[in-house]
Amino acid sequence: MKLPHRHPIPADPKAQLAAEFGLEKVFFADEPLWYLRLTARFRLTWRRELATVATVFVLGLALGFLLGRL
């Protein structure tokens, strides 16, 4: 279940981390809905991300090779 954006909820005082840090409230920082809508078409799957990283790597090698020969 996704919690509402940036709404404080009371921390459970019996929880170990809440007790150690003396927390009274917990804030959930999530990406705003407008940002998700804006960037949805540019989100990459792991395959597209791998292809992008490989392409940038190969282009970097090619550019380094070309500049190294000058």
C-alpha cells in the first residue's frame, strides 16, 4: 500500500529504531505525482538502461581513440 505523499504518521514508540532515536513522527519522502507524470515516458527498464550505458561507454572509447590519434 502506498502512503500519501509527505504525510506525517506517529512513530511506534515500541519499535526499536523509534526508541533508539527518540522519534515521535515519521515522514515519508516520496516523489511527487507531477514529477512521476513528467518523467514517466523517460523511465528506463533495466534493458534500456543497460543499452544506454553500453552505448555511452562505446562512444567514449571511440572518442578517446579519435582524440588520442591527433
